[in-house]
Amino acid sequence: MKTNEGVRATAAILAGGKSRRFGSDKTTLRWGEGTILEKIARRCRCLFDEILIVGNAPGKFSIPGAEEIEDIYADAGPLGGIHAALRRAANDRVFVTACDMPFFDGALAAALLECSRGHDVAVPREGVRLQPLFAVYNRTALPEIERMLAEGERALRLLYGRVRVKCLDRDKWGAVEREDRLFFNINFPEDYRAFVSNSKEPE
């Protein structure tokens, strides 16, 4: 990460989902003059020294400054994407988000990185709800992730009971942008239509 006294970290944007509920490819959804994916990558670029896009068709996006990689375990969902990112990343810590979560917040990402030392995962928590697709994963979690995938286990939520997890509660987040929609994700066409109608394109 560029802004945090020598801390180096990778950002991984998961873009290999099947988009079954949406009905078409969410990775190409437009937001103003570009795609949502392009804008997430752009906002990550000012914080992280490496950006990975984990998908299923390398070369699909051609976003400057971002490297596209494939899952090692096919059809393994977000857990497979996190695994591929941890295996490929140049840094031990990888901030993970999804291509359908447009409201990336750098301040919260930085706070998660700061508290991730000595833990396998650092994740935001609102009450009892965790946000595993806006979280930091340490390479130390890789052996357990590989064990799960080798056993055919794909449920990301089960990882949290097997590794050291630091939960960052809401009162520790500090100032964040778009707090009411921070973890909004686009699952259905109506979500996208409402998002485009009500959301200002980031600068």
C-alpha cells in the first residue's frame, strides 16, 4: 500500500462469477464514461502497489496497471478467487473486493490493513454481520484455504471458523464515504437500474 509508511499490499478484484442472478455479464456494466470494474481499479490504484483482477478470461479487460489472472480451482466461487490472488500476489496481504461492489472506500481498506497484522483475515463487522468481500486476507490463510478447496469445500464463511480473524467493528472504521451503501452489490438488473439512477459517478 503506497500511503502507509512502507506497508505494501495487493488489491484483488474478483470478476469471475457466473452472474446467474443478474442474467448477463456484470463485469462489463457501465457507470458513466467507463465500467464499474474500471472505476474500482482506479480507486484501488492510489492505495495499492499491485492490482489483480481475478477472472476466467485473461486479457478480457485490459485495464492499465492491473494484472488479470485466472482461478486455479475452477468454479470455486469467491474462495477460489481469494486463493488465486494469494498465490499470485507479490505481497503477503491482499485486500479483496468484488467487481459488483461499486462503492470502494479507501479509508476503510486502509484501516483493515492496519489491523490485519498478526491475523489471517481482517474483516469489517456491522453488528453480527461480516463483509468477507471487503476484507484483507493474509498469505498465512493460504494453507487452510487450499485444504478446503482440495476437499471440495467452497463456502467462504466456513474459512472464518478455521483461521485467525480480526473483526473491525463499525465504531472503529472512522470516516467512510457513502456509509449507507458502502457494501452495496449488484445482484439483479433492478439493482443496477436503481444504482445508475441514484449514484453520481466518482471523480
